[in-house]
Amino acid sequence: MTTTTGSNSRREPVLMSADSVILHKGFTGTSIDDIIDRASITRGSFFHHFDVEPGLAKALMQRYP
């Protein structure tokens, strides 16, 4: 998926929210709803940034080399 700079700046808070929820609940205990609630975004916005759940996992892993 191609993103623009503006889109990347909106994606970062979603990743930060996902980090926070996953640290608290664990990866398997975290739902997309948990992340969108924490990030205060819509489900559509989430899927705009991450096509599928593995996209989120990949983006999170890329944050930590």
C-alpha cells in the first residue's frame, strides 16, 4: 500500500496506540476494536492504514529493529 506523508503522520498514532494496548493485553488478547478505541479512530480509518491485521503486525515489527 502506498501512503503519503500526511497519511504516515496519521498512521503513527495508530501504531503508538497498538503498541500500548498490545503491551497491556498481549498480542493475541488485543482486538482491532481495542486499538481503534484507544486511537479514537474509525474502523474504516484503521483499514485505510492497514489492509489486514498482518499489515499491523508487520508495521509494528518494523518499528523495532
